[in-house]
Amino acid sequence: MNGARPYTTPNNLATGMDNVTIGFDAAGLEKYIENLRLNILEEVIKTIDNGWDPVNEAINDAWTGASKDAFVNDFAKTIGEVKEHLTYEFAEIESRLRDIQTFYFNQDQNMMSK
């Protein structure tokens, strides 16, 4: 095989020879999903939460009355809905990535069984 190093492990379902690999890395996908969660979902939600405080303070300093209260309540409700939608969309992306992982795993297994 002239230096070939084929491998298949539970954490790395790629088959390779020298520096060329075919397949996918299951552990890498988990890391990718976690990085998406931290760098996109959680960072955006944190930015939304941190941005609301100065806006709310400015509104409270400059505005009084029932219309201000209604606005603040509606704005807070909208912020909650945006965060819920972001969480839902992230779950959809994660589900799609896991579907792709399953597809590749099944394809890899089918290639080995022939």
C-alpha cells in the first residue's frame, strides 16, 4: 500500500490514505454545532439582552405615561419573540446537520457492506 494509512474510528468516520480522507468526522460535527451555538445563537442573544438595557433606560428617562409602558412592554415582548425564533431556527439548522450526518454515515456503511 506504499505508506497508506486507512482508518475508521467511532469519532472519525473518515477513511484515508496519507493526507487524503474520504468520509466525515462525527466529533468534528459536534464541535461545529457547539461553535455555532456559542458564536451565533448565544452571542446574538447576549447582544440583544445587553442592548436592551440602555434603550430601556433612555426610554424611562425621556418618556412617561401609559403609552411608554405599552411601548416598553411591546418591545420586551418582541425581544422575547426574536430570541425564541432564533432558538427555533438554530434547532432547525442543528436538525438538518444531523440529518446530513446520518445520510453520510449510512452512505459510508453501505459502501463498506458491498
